[in-house]
Amino acid sequence: MANHRPYLYLAQIGAADDPKGADVLAGWYKRNLLIYGNLVRLIDSPDERIFLLIGQGHAKLLSEYVSESPNLRLEDPAKYLP
């Protein structure tokens, strides 16, 4: 997604001995992984559905995490919304 590009530019800020941008970006990725972990912990049974409404800045990474997770399935919410 094009909206992810600014984060990659952010990673380039700083120097090898002081990677300010990468440090900030590492926090961003950590936040997304924490959201993913919390999402997984909400699930009580294999038949349960979770609807996560989240901003598009997080959506790219969370979609990737869910798609690659062996015990989750990513669905298009348009199927369930009027």
C-alpha cells in the first residue's frame, strides 16, 4: 500500500550509529504486533468471529498478520455489512 511508504522513509532518518527513524518505526511495528496479540487473545473458540475496525495505517500490517496466521482467516467485511 502506498500509505505504508512514509514509514519506510521514516526508517531512513538518522545515521548508522543513531537510527532515530528506525527506532520510532520499531515502536510502530511493536504497537501493531501488540494489537494482533490482543486480537488473538479475544478468540474463545474456532467458530468465533471478531470484527476489528481500525485505521488504515494499522490495516496493512494487521491484514498481513491475520492472513499469515495459521489459526485465523481474514474476511472481507463487505460480505457482512449492508
